[in-house]
Amino acid sequence: MQYKNKNFHVENISTEKLARKFNTPFYCYSYSRIKNNILNFKNHFNKINPLVCFSVKSNSNLAILKEIRNLNCGADVVSKGEMMKASKAGIIAKKIVFSGVGKTYSELKYAINKNILLINVESLSELLAIEKIAKQKKKKVDIGIRLNPNTDAKTLKQISTGRVGDKFGVGEKEFIKLVKYAKISKFLRLKCLSVHIGSQILSHKPYEKMLKVIDRLIKKTHHEFEFVDLGGGIGISYDKNSKKFDFKTYNYLISKFLKKKNCKIIFEPGRSIIGNAGVLISKIIYIKKNKNKNFVILNAGMNDLMRPALYGTKHQIVPSKKNKKILNKTLEFVGPICESTDKFLTIKKFQSIKEGDIIIICDVGAYGMSLSSNYNLRPLPAEILIKNSKIKIIKNTQKLDDLI
Ligand code: LLP
């Protein structure tokens, strides 16, 4: 994604062209970015040879899941819907892991019938529910137990999941209890220890702490885990100045952890695979002058892209067509939704713009479309994939008639 002759391009297609062809707002993804992200991710860990299970919650578009399956990834799912979608994309059951604190009885039954790779259990009650279903079906079910390692991921508090007060996983004492129970159960096969301490993590240090906790705990349980599932969470640079995640050190730490162990690593990346592979293309409806700033009112709103309103996060905003005129006025890019949190970014220096111009919101491939909603009774936007110079509509704009 870059400017060519002052025009923003996704691969070799200009966003000006796309915006003439399709109604804004819409998401647009680059296949080569997705592919490179996956290959780079795997390359960083090539000695470890992990199973990479893409986190479907970050982006569940079927066409994208198919591409990801073709690049040899499995899936990390958190609901029956995500499990069904992963299967529909052709991801085999033995590459699907199922997490979540509130898996229902019927979701567990579905997962057990499918013989997925692992159900990562998050409580004693869930363990007992799985055992009960397994007993009814006269089956032995492969499970993992999700540990809450009480490790601060040093990320936004809303997306931290590994501290003692967070609802995810079980603490050390409970973990040991569940291991003991599962080991002697006739209907459970304890294969995995899983963790996921949070999302958008930019330092390897929390992972280092987490690995120490896991290492100590594995020794305590004397259990030979076939898998250690380290979850996802690796962050991306949403602005040019933020530091990049140190894959080399993380890889080194994991290799050290694996010494004298005979287990396979599973990763569940979402954002690091798809985050920077998508943009949201929108149009300026109005520019409204205000005392100290101008409101730039886009036709994309918080229903299309929830992250800024929900977490206060910033996504870069750039013009589709560059010009040299600098505006010395603060601009606040907002959406049309009737909420004051429906704002994307405030920018002090931007180029001159006018109503009708196309505006690009960057790095929205992860948790963009998947968090979108029909709030204000707005239809969900379309999704477009650019692959090998071809423009593919991978989801149509939702029809208003279907909403009404
Ligand atoms: N595995 C588990 C068990 C998870 O809960 C998550 C994300 C992942 C893997 C993938 O994490 P990633 O590699 O994408 O960081 N909506 C928020 C992010 C929520 C993440 C939830 N869990 C956002 O927009 O920042």
C-alpha cells in the first residue's frame, strides 16, 4: 500500500479507481500483504516450526479465510459460528483450536463431534461439561487448559487478558487441580497448556515473564504436554514512530523454553497477519467549520470501524489523492453516527481537502469489519480483495431491505 504518482494504491490499483467503481465506505485488503505477513511470521519462527492458527475473530471474511488456509494456517475460534466458517473455508478440524470462557453445551457438543485439534478449557465447570458429553458419546476428547499466568501484557487495559483479575483462563492452583483431574479421566486427553495474555503487545518482555511462569508450572505438574499454545497478541505499528515487535528475541526465548521439552508450539495470531493488510475507503460528506477546528464528516462511522470509539485508538488517515497545499487548520475526522465518540482522528496539519474527496483510514484489517455493527440502522460495508491485479468483491454491501 503506497502512493504512486500521488495516488494511494492497494497493490497496483488506485483507491480513486476503486472509489469510482464501488460505493463508499468499503474495506479493501491486499492479498500480497496477507501472504507476506504469514510467510514472515512463519520465517521468524522457522526453527520452532509452530502450528499457526489464524485468529478468526480478527477477520472472518470467508474469502480471506480461504486464502489463509491455502497458506497452510489453521484457525483459532471462539464460537460455533467461527468454527463453521473456518470449516467452510476448508480448514481441517485437526488445525482448529477452540478458546473462550463461555462455550455453551451445544457449542462443545459441536466441537466434540467435529474432532477438532483442541478445546482449550477455561474453568472446572467447562471441563466437567466436556467430560459429560464425551462420556455420552463414549469418546476421549483432546483438551488444553488455559492458564491465566498473572502477567501484565502492558497493552491497553481493555485488551489485556492475562492478569489475575481478568476473566480468562484459570490461576496456577486451579490449573494444577484441573491437570490432576484431566489426567485420570477416562474421557479426557490432556494435550495442551494454553495462554493468551492480551493483544497489541509491542514488547517481548511480557512474553518472557509468561514463559517463565509456564515453565515453572509444567515442572510442577510433571505432565508431558504435547502442545503449548502461546496464543496471539503480537502488535503492529499503527503509527510510523511506534517501535516494532522484536520477533528475534521472542523466537530466542521460546527456543530456550523448549529445551528439554518435547512439545509443539501453537500460535494464534490475528492482528499481526491481517492488521496492516486492510484499509477503509470513505468519502467526505461535509466539512463543517468550528471555532478552533473543522469537522471533516466522513461517510464511514463507528459502526464501520469501532476501534477508535471503543478504545480511543488511533488509525492513520491519509488522502486518496495527494496535493501540495497544506491547510493550517486543525481537522477532526468524524463519522455521521449520533454519538460524540464517533470520531476517528484529530490532525493538526493536513493537505487541503474538499467535500467529495476520498479518504483512507489505515491498518484496519484486524478488528475492523469483525467489530462492525448496524448501529443507527446502517448497512455493513462491502469488502474488496486485491489479488494479482484483480479486484474481487468478497462481500457485498449489506442491503438496506434486509435490515428493514
Ligand atoms: N487467541 C485468543 C484466545 C484471543 O482472545 C485473541 C484475541 C487472539 C488469539 C488474537 O490476538 P491478536 O494476535 O489479534 O492480538 N478488538 C480488540 C482486540 C481483541 C482481541 C481479542 N482476543 C482490538 O481491536 O484491538
